[in-house]
Amino acid sequence: MLTALPVPIPVFMRILSWFLRLVLFLLLFGLALNNLEPVTLHLLFGTEWRTPMIVLLLVVFALGAVLGVLALMPSWLRHRRLARRGTDTPPPAGAPTAAPAEFPSQPIDRPIDGV
């Protein structure tokens, strides 16, 4: 079985990655500071929940993420089971297969399609 060797990430990409994380953090922190007003969420049977708006936004975001993961779970488990078995779903009988691409034996030294 072939295993991929870890590819070293260039220093520039690591710095760029941390810079983007810092920008995202500062944007979310600014969003949190601008949404500190208390809001009231009216639930069923006359129940109310009073909380700062940023808390409500984070709870709704987390609920959406959890529901998204739960919706994808059957597909993930099926693919994981197939990968563990080492088999993939076979193509249906009679399905056309892609032919290998034919490459020219000589280099092309003229523009193709005007490009």
C-alpha cells in the first residue's frame, strides 16, 4: 500500500494561513462586540430566553453545524465501510468507460484554437 509522504509547507504559506486566521478572528470578535444587545427569543408554551444576540447567533450556528454533520453521517459511514473493505461500488453493467487520452508523439508548436 502506498502512503503519501508529508509535504513540507513553505514558510510563506504558514504565515499567510496565520494571517488569515487572525483576520477572521478579528472580524468575528468585532461582530461579537457589535451584537451585545440583549434579545428575547420566544419559545413554545410562553417560555422566553433572554441572552445577548451574539450568544444566540453562536448557538444557531452550532445547531446548524451539528445538523449538517448528522445529515452527512450516513454517507460518511457508507464510504468509510466501503473504503475499509477495499472495494468501491462497481459501475452498473453496460456503463460506458472512459477511453484513455491520446497524446501526440511530437510537441505542438502552433497555437490550438487560437490560444
